[in-house]
Amino acid sequence: MRFAAEFRSESRAAAIADAIKRCATKSWRIMEVCGGQTHTIMQYGLQDLLPEKIELLHGPGCPVCVTGLDLIDKAIAIAARSDVIFCSYGDMLRVPGSSQDLNDVKAAGADVRVVYSPLDCLRIARENREKKVVFLAIGFETTAPANAMAVKQAKQQQLENFFLLCSHVTVPPVIEGLLRSQDNVVQAFLGPGHVCSVMGFRQYERVSQTYKIPIVITGFEPLDILDGIYKAVVQLEESRYCVENQYKRVVERNGNAPAQKVMEEVFEVCDQNWRGLGVIAQSGLRLNESYRRYDAENVFHVKTQPVEIVSPCISAEVLKGLKKPHDCPAFGKECTPEHPLGATMVSSEGACAAYFRYRRFEDEK
């Protein structure tokens, strides 16, 4: 790829959309996994180019959106400590906990800092030896290698005051969780291009064969997504199911071996609580025994109590592809990016934020 414009051509988009219309004879529901793909779909109005038979569903591919409520409450409790410098990506500061968010703690005087890389936290730890520096490490397999490398460097540099509050999640188990659900409506997936740039797509081959479902690893530009939809529809119409790699310019079958190696050195697989979806077995990553001393949960021993929150927010149904953001009675009213009720409205990758930004009044059509 030389220029992004190559993948935003209106004429080529129209040609692919026309091919999809000619190919589709039945109704199909296709879920894009990544929040970045959702935003491209909304920004460029790709759904409007498709025949009515093709419905796009928006999956749980936003790491901010699926970070568990219990983890947010732990983050708030740790950040409030006077001996802590708490570091996070900016969008996590507005994710609602049980009663407040990290911005509230910061406003009350806690030392909460926005960083752009976990390596920033190593510098902060070196400059503030008297403080415990905690990084809120969230994300899919895409961000896990950088966080693993930060912990590895902390060990090499003998930094005793650097810790991760870890909430990494992995994609294949959540796809399987959706497919096993009794209310599943997904018939094909547009796979996560950025995740697969790290992990490859061998794991998805087993999922595709086990559940007899097409999975097309797809990029993030408009033509990427339209081409991914076309490939998925062709498989569905021909009653085939396999993994196809639309994103060949970035993704290889075996992925990025060095990145996988550092992840395997630092992390181990664990069960993980997904916001709106519950606990999914073997879907998370935590620091393994060799790096356990850098685990903030082991250091601070924060206990949280399950809280039942009464809210009109339907983000759980949105994450499962059962509802669209504009189906929510609070969408664009009580719930906006400035005053979000759920994490899908907070994050720049959240489906609700995408609908609000690009299609706010769709519910009035």
C-alpha cells in the first residue's frame, strides 16, 4: 500500500458493492469483530452500499468496552492511594465503575496520568522511586506484546516500583462464546486484522471448522471491509466455511513470532470477565509466576463487591450483535459521549460512539 486513498476509491467501492448484490440471494448476518472496523463502516456509510439482505453486526472487539466492571473498580481503588501514580490510556479514564470513574478520582486529587505507551511508565517509575507506578494494561493480543516487553524491561532494570493492573483479553474464545450462545445470530465473521498481524490466523481455522462458519481476516479501510464482506457472502452462498485472509499486506498465517515469544514469556492464559458478556473461560492473559511480583492485584489485594447497576443501557446486547446502538432508549439522550452510561459510548472504538458520531438520528428513520 502506497497511499490510503487506494483503499478509499468510490468507483472501486461501488464495483465491490455491486458484486455483493449480484452474489447475495439469501439474508445473511455478518459480524465485524474490531471496533475500528465498526467506525469505518459508519464513517463511510458502507451499510448503505449493501443489499438489504446483508446485515452487519457489531461485535465485542473494543478493549475498553469489554473491560470488566470489577477491574475498573479495582483501578479506581488503587489510583486513589496516596503512594500510587496511576497510568492509563486516556479513554479508560471515563469508563464508568460502580459509582465513579478514574476522572473522578483524579479530580479528587489522585495522581492519575494519561500515557501513550507502557514504556512511558518505566520512565515515570525511574523518576519517582518513592511511588508505586501502576499501568492499567488492557487490550487484545494487539497491545499485549508492548505490555509484556515493559514488564520484561522492568525486571531487567530491577525496577521495584512498576506494576501492571492487567486485563488482557483474546479474540478466539469470545468468538466461540458467541457461537455457543443459544441466542447467537452471527453467520460469518470479519476477523480482527490488527490482532492477526500479531497472532496470525491459525487459531481461527479450528474455530471455522468446528462451528462451520466463514471467517475472513479483514483490514480497516473501506475497500478492505467491502472485500471482506464479499468473500464472506461468497462462502455463505456456496455453503463453504474456511478462513480467508483479505488483509494479506499485513497479516501472515503464523503472525509475528517475536511478539508471540515475549507474550509467552511473560503471560499465561486465564479465565477473564468481559463486561456485558460475563466470564469466558481461557480468554484472558495474566502475568505468569516468573513475573507475578509485577502484578498490581497481588501487591494491593483490592477486593471489590459485585454491584447490580440499574440502567437503561443495552451495551451487553450490542456487544453480542443482538441489538444496534439506536435500539437503546437512552442512546443520544441520557447517554452521550460526554455523559456515557456504558463503555460502548465511552471508547473511540465503541459501537455506540460510532453511531452517535456518524449516524446519531438513525433511530428516527
